Amino acid sequence: MSQFATEYQPVGGYDEDEAPEHHEADVLIHVVPENGKARWNHIENLDEFFTRVYQYHQRNGFGCMLLEDLLQLIQFLFVVLFSVFLIDCVNYDVLFDNIPHNASHKTTIGESIVPLDQCAASLDPLIVVCLILLVSSFVASTP
């Protein structure tokens, strides 16, 4: 290592029992020039900044990012609301003909669907809690 010429000087070691002696001539102080520092000085967290720039690049710009997030929201809402509809708003006993009725009449889909006001009034509290958890997890996962 002695073959490399640098401005740095080695600091002499000392034993743990001995206190280090400070000589002003032996102290090495390196000063960073100010001209290169101003380029990124206005950004407080460079890691977060470059992560966002990378995401912007990988997701093909702001318009594509916005459209993708909007479509994910629509897809999420559709899946959740359709699942709740199928769980609570469809009377499967009528749909699968488990209730005896007039044999000459064919069951329609409209007869097996519970009206919206009755469906909303009879929502199970467990489903409401699950909906709240799903929405909060979606909001938390959105960048």
C-alpha cells in the first residue's frame, strides 16, 4: 500500500490502557469541496428520491402510473362488492329450488336476488369488519 500516493496519512495505533496523545500535526482533516455538494443538496432523502425516480421509469411515466392505480382501484372495488353481493344478496334456497313452490313456474334470477335495501340492512357485522380491513389494507398498500 505504500506505493499509492494519497493525501491521507496513517493514524498510529495505541494500546487500550494508554490514552491517545493528540498532536495537532498528526491529525488528518479532509475537507470536501463545496462545488459538487450543491447538486443534490436540496433533496433530504436521496434513497427515497431515487426509488421514486426508478418507479417512475419502470411504470412508464405519470399517466401510465395514474391509469394503472385507477384500474387497480376499480378492480379491487368490483371484486369486493361483487363478493359481498354474492354472499349476502342472493337467496340460494330460491335459486337452487330448495324451497317447494309451484312446479309449473320456472325460477328467474330476479326472484333469487334480495332487494338492495333489504340486503344492506341485513349485512352481517363480520362482513362489515372484513370490508373495513380490506379497504384499510388497500389504502395502506397504495404507494
